[in-house]
Amino acid sequence: MSLWILCGIFFLTTTFFALKQYFLKKGIDELCLEFKEHLSCDTNTLLSVSSNDKHIRRLAMQLNAQLKDLRAQRREYLNGNMELKEAVTNISHDLRTPLTAISGYLDLLEDEEHTKKGDLYLSIIKNRCELLKQLTEELFAYSVALSEAQQIKQEPTHLNRVLEESIAAFYAEFQKRSITPQIHITEKKIVRAADCSALSRVFLNILQNAVKYSSGDLEILLDDSGMVTFTNTAYGLNEITAGKLFDRFFTIENATQSTGIGLSIVKTFLTQMGGSIFARYKENKLSISIVLQKL
């Protein structure tokens, strides 16, 4: 009789701990799932659990405290980031007026009599002024592009059509630079998740960069996999500098006319669309390829 009692006690104890383990596991799984959802979306709601276990509820309380701190830090970061963008925009805008005035006075100074050495100094000043103007304009364009990148909406986009329209928009520039691009666009309809306007900006910026530094050649390829590649001859690069082309304000030593902002904008837009960009450099050929997400 006592054996049956012991067996009954053992069974009840085992069942109790099995149930306790089950509910503990269920509570932890609920916390994990809800915590993941809270991290993936912007919400002010707190974690909640169905378990009455004091350890699970204490864990939920501690996680909620961490979530509150994380949200506060995120808001502080976003506000600071927005203030920085606005400051850059305002500074670049404010610089335009004095730079325009300086350029005007330099034009007037050119009409005055001056020495040969004065001509040299004047040429240097004017060249530096033009570079500063270009930097200011690109800085302004970059801050605007960052603001636009926050509003990107992904939708089914016909990659072939957007690429063809972007190439057509550069027809006059190709003629001006005596460039006859070799274009290979697959007949297969390529549809990707992207923002049409942002994608067009991506293609135009890459084309502008390629035209500016091309040695007279340019190849554009859209293959069946959906990868778009722009290739042109570009001297003075190497594998390391090619990898830095998308960094903000990166300047190639022999490319005094560029700050690298255009390609940085490209990377920003592609990142927002879930795409990727990379560069390869081999035998004086620079290839820039982009890949977008499938639907």
C-alpha cells in the first residue's frame, strides 16, 4: 500500500514539475516572440506575458525597462540626426550667397589690368572658389537626398524601363563627351522591389560618375539575374580605393573635381530599398554593380 502511495506522490511531483517547465517554456517563448516584434516595429506598447510565474514576470519587467531606455535613445538619435541634416542644409545654403559674390568680384577683377603673376594668383583663387562652390552644392544635394531616403516606398518596379529611361536622359551628355555606350539589356522583364524615383536617381548618379571619369568608353549591362553593372576605363584606381568610392566625402587624389558624394547618395538610397552595391577594379576597368531585392 505504501508503495502505491509513493508511486502516486512521485507521479504527482513529476507532473507538477513537467507542467511548471511547460509553462515556463511557454512564457519565455512568448517573451522572445513579443520582444522580437517590438524591436522590428516602432511601438510604445510594453511586453506582456500570460504566465503568473514571478521569475518570468520579473524578466518581462526588466526587459520593458530596457525597451524604454532603448526607445529614448532612439528618439534622441533620430532628433540629433535630423538636427544635423538641417544644420548641414542651412550651412550649405548660407554659403551660397558669399560664394556667388566672390565669384562675381573675381569676374570683375579679370577685366582689370594686372601682372602675369597676378593672372596666376587669380586663376588659382578662381579654381579654388569653383571647387568650394561645387562642394557646397553637393553637400546641399546630399542633405536633401538623405531626407528623401527616409520617405522611400518599395513597390514592384520595372528595372528594364527605369534603366532605359535613365540612359536616354544622358544621351546629350554622351554626345558631348564623345562616348558611345555599349548597352546590353536583357529582354527578360526584370521586376524588383524598389522606389521608382529613387532608383532613377541611383542610375543617374552612377552614369554621371562614369561619364565624368570615363576614358571614352562605357558598358551598361542588365543580365537575366537582375544585376545591373556599369563598366568604364578609369586610371589611377586600385582595389582599395575602388572599395571606398561609396564613402562620404572620399576623394580620389587625381580627381580634384569630386567629393564622392554622388556615389554615397547611391549607397544610401539602395540601402533604404534593401539593395546592395559593390565595385570591382581590374586591369584599369572599374565596374559598379547593384542588386535589388526580388518581390
